[in-house]
Amino acid sequence: MVKPSRIGLALVLCLQLAAPGFPQEKDKPASDRPISNSQNKDWAETALDGLTVEEKVGQLFMARLRVEYLQNRSAELWRLRTYIRKYHIGALAMSAPRSGRLLRHDHGLETVLLLNQLQRESKLPLLVAGDFEQGVLPARLFGTTVFPHAMAFGAAGNIAYAEAFGRITAQEGRALGVQWNLFPVADVNSNPANPIIGTRAFGADPKQVGDLVAAYIRGARAGGMLTTAKHFPGHGNTATDSHLAVPTVEEDLKTLYAVDLPPFRKAIEAGVDAIMTAHVRVPTLDPDPNHVATTSPVIVTDLLKKQLGFKGLVVADALDMAGLGRVYATNPGRAAVDAVKAGIDVLTMPANLDASYRAVLDAVQTGEISQARLDASVLKILEAKSLLGLDKARLVETDAIPWTVGKPENAAMGQRISDDAVSLVRDNGKLLPLHPAGSEAGAVVPAKHARRARHLLLIVLCDNVRAEDGRVLAHQIRVREPNAGVVFVDPREAPKLSEDVLKAVDYAPEIVVGVYIVPSAARSMKLGRVSKRPASLPDSTSELLDKILDRASERTVVLAMGSPYLSDDFPGIQNYICTFSNVTVSEISAAKALFGEIPFHGHVPVNLSSVRVQAPQSIHSAQVVNVKPR
């Protein structure tokens, strides 16, 4: 939990002294009241009338805020202050390394204070957004509640869980100065080879996905935060990561309307505040080869706004992604112009802010983008700020953070959800549950010594042994089986370690293989070229798992700590458990399930080669009250 310190209080005074003078109401703390459908339209219209064309264009842009570099007097802070002063930007998008290894624990409060400073320096309140797909991230920095990936909610099948997820994330985010969540994912993950959606989606059943999306939106709005359904018109049935290339959705209209669009309809009905477009080509909707969804008037204006009736903010996925950048490689500013002309209101993280800003400004000044079109988007942005109460209070009250963020009952909820998501997919009846047999404290065993283990052997297959994947799982298993041997293997080390690992497998009576496959742009960039597909294990670790199963399938439990599709590549798995997530609460749940401490309540919410997704009526809406830590 983040607590104010003497250093933090001194920093507050320094920042207040450094801030320019503003009317008194801007120094009141920001509100966390629930989102309603009413706002101070007079303020929004008056503010719009008081803006120059240059300031209006600036309101369309959302710049990246790298939390790991946001420190007092840092280059990141200077960059953002320049953007506010020079380009009049309207929003910031918070990003941070998922592992948290580059983040110091004592920077949580400083980050909030610097957000307050940036709010003071902006003529209009800034919308601060976060991509909070597992709760407010980075949890290590802010002490926030950790939730599993969305697919775990599909596995748990409880509407109340999704609503609590939205509400708690909203309350904690608002307490830290973030008012807009770029979530939930409304994509239906119907393609097992999808390298970027995967566990970020609730599942493969459109009705279940729509119900959980709607529940999350209701919870988040109750907690006072804007929500965003993404990635319109659907990114689930692609085998290409739009961070790296331009994916194409090869579906007919019947499939699009039956599978991809229903969750977005549910989101709109639930009152979603924004919808994010995908940088994907959808030929059945718009055959123009130069258009992706973000730059397609047919998809943004005709389908989303007119046919589906969406009146809220339409936000582009990051403009610096290759899915859009490759189309505009010779003229990056043009992407922003075409997006606005298509119907986009918010231009997210352009690769070149200066070129994009100047291109849009020039398009307005020459009449290519009409003044009325510009005003319509800016007014929606200002109305969203008013809806959040930022016209009256834009600053965070830091004294309230310890009482709002990281409550024990919220942490218990995150763990409860993760526990209920764990699914037993295959069981040969010979191994589970495991039985603790040790009494001495254990330690991580180097591969060359692991063959000496006479008890449980844990093998963690991950993308990088220096990352955090598997650390909590290893600790939890050693708590229960102190003599367990633990080996970490990544694609680079697998060829060197395979012989020793296989010797250890021959000696171990019980083997657990934890496999970490979680979709991300970084994973696609690093591993996509050396694996069967970016959503699979790389070749070297895949070969090792094949050999382990050939020697010891009967006495091996495979834990899918992320993608459940692993079993499609390894039909020889006899004991298979899915958590649908790699976060800490999921690792704890996996250990509990292995040793029989919790029952297997989850069901697989996607289609596997041996399992079909359950019908949507499996979703239930049990009330969740008085949840206590287990």
C-alpha cells in the first residue's frame, strides 16, 4: 500500500510552489463519484468556444506517459510538459513494463504527485487513461489489487466477478489520478493462433463475452471510471499481431454479425463510454486495400455510429503500431488525418506527434476537415471530462490513497476469482492431487543438480528466465513441498539444459511443468519468428516438453499459466490444468489446485481440440458478499 512519506510531502510543497496560478477550484481533489449520463454541457460548450483552432486540434491527441521514467526533473516529465504547452494535448495514456522490474517501490506516490503537476499545467483538465487489463498496473508500483486475465473470468463464469473487477479497478484508478480505462476487451477469441488477443478476451462464446463485457462496464461506471470496448469491429479471428503487421479478418458478413459484433452491441447497451478501433483490414465491410478499420468511414461512421448507434468517444488504437504505420510509412501524419475523417475522436500515441498534429491542423485550416467535424470531436472529449467531474476537480487527494488502494477485501476478491477459474481439462486419475512429502526448506535447483531430487520436480518453461514468470509458483510449491526441485528454462537455455532436465525427469516421481504463454506485442516481436506460431511455445522449449511427455506423461501435470491452447500442440498431455493467466494470484491458485486445497470450479471458455466451449447459460450471476481471504 502506498503511503505518503516526509519526502513525498516535501515534494508536494515543491510542486505546488512550482505550479503556475490557476483558479481555486482546480486545486480541489478529483471526485470518484459514479459515472452518470449527465454532465455540465454548459461548461463543455463554453470551454469549446474559448479554444483556438490549435488548441482544439491538440485536444484530439493522447500522448504516451511512461510511468517507469516519470520522475521529478526527468526527460519524460519535460517531454510531457512540452506536449501540454506546445501541442495542447487532451489526454495521456499510462504505460509501464508488465514485470515491474524497472520500477522502484517508492515512486508510486511521486507518480501521482507528478500527475497532479501535469494537471495544473494544462489549460484544460487532462484525461488520464490506463490499459488496466489485470487491474490497475503496475501493481508493484501502486500496491493495487491484482486480477487474473479476462479469460479467467470466462472460466469462472460469474457475472458478479466481472462487475466487481470493474468497480474495484475504477475506484483504485481514480484514487491514483487515472479516470479512463482502455478496457474491456470485447473481442471473441475464436482463433487459437491469435498471437495478441488470447487470454485478454473473455472467451470464444459471443454471448458470454458480451455478458461479461457489460458487467465490467456497469461496475467500472459505478466506480467512477470511463470504459473502452476494444478492438472494433473485432480482432479475435486473426493470426497476425497488429503491432507488427496489418492483420486481415477473413470472415463473411454473417459471421461478423453473429460472432464479432454482438459483444460491442452489449457494450453500447451497457453505456460504454468509448470504443477503440482495430488496425485490421475487414474486406467484407470495406474492400479498399488502403483502409484499416481505424481509417475506414464505412466501419467507423456507417457501421459503428449510424448502424449500431454509438454516440460516445471513438478512439484509435495506438497510431504507432505497424498495423497502421506500414500503411502510412512515407507520410505518418496522414494517418491521423484519415482517422479523423473516418470518424475517430481521439488519436492515441502517434509515432510522430509533431507531424500528426501539424497534418491535422493543416487539414482543418485548408477545409479538408471541417470546423464542424473538429468541434464535434472536441465537444465529446470535453463532455467526457465534465462527466468525470474534472471541470470542478482535477487533482488527486493523496491522503485518501492508503484508504482506497489495495484493500484486503479487494485482494481477497482477486484471489477468489482466480481460484474459481482454475480448470481441470485432463486427469488420468493417477497423480492428482499431489501430496506434500518434505520437511526441509528448499531452494531453486540448477538444472545440472536437479536430477538429484527425489521428490516433486517443477519445470518452468517461460520466455525469459530473468523475468518473473514462475517465481511465485515455485515459492508456493516449495511451501507445500520443501524438497521440490525447481528448474527454469527459456528458449535460449533449452538446448543446453535439456539433457540435465530429462535426467531429473527420470528420477522424479512427480513432475509439474508450468508453461507460460501470454499474448503481448513484446512476445510477438521476440519469439514469433522462432515458434510454430506466435501463440505457441518456441521450438526449443516445445521439443523439451515433447521429450518430457514421451518419458513421463503419466506422472506429469502440465499447468497452462496463460494460453489454454497448449494442449492442441501436445495431445500426449494426460494431466492438464488451466489458469488462463500468469499473474501472481493465478500462480497461487495453481499451487492450491495441485495439492487439492481448492476444487476445480472453472470451465474452459474457448474451443480446444478435445474440449468444446460450454453454452452461454453456464454464466451465472451469484451475488458476492463478505469475501474473506482463504
